[in-house]
Amino acid sequence: MKNLKLFFSALTVAFAILGLTKALSTDITMPIMFICLAVTMLITSKEYKDKEQKNTSLHFLFLGIFLLIITAYNVASLILGI
């Protein structure tokens, strides 16, 4: 799990750098960055659940789901022009 979390954390930082330096359009990098961040939060939630820290696990779970919902809404609004 630690390697997977490290991989998605590195992807989050890489896409943030690509967006900030304008190497890629922020319309592309921001959703990918937020999806990687949400997956990192979900992995962290699973780790805390395994450590039997239920309250912290739920916080990371809700944060990850919230990020995915917001990202899905933003991508849909870009595609559909809402």
C-alpha cells in the first residue's frame, strides 16, 4: 500500500507542476491531479482502517469521495458546457 500511495502522491505533484508551469493546459492537469489526490486519500483511509482508527479513516474516506464528486462535476461541466 505504501508504494501505491507514494506513486499517486508523486503523480499528484507531477501534474501540479505541469499545470503551474503551463507545460500542459490546466483543463487537463487539474482533473488528473485531483483524481490522483482522491485516490491517495482513499488509500490513506484504508491504511487507517487497517490500524483500527475508524474516525480518521472516515475523514479521509469522505474527503476522497468529495474530491471525486467535485472533479466529476467539473469535468462534466467542461464537456457539456454547463
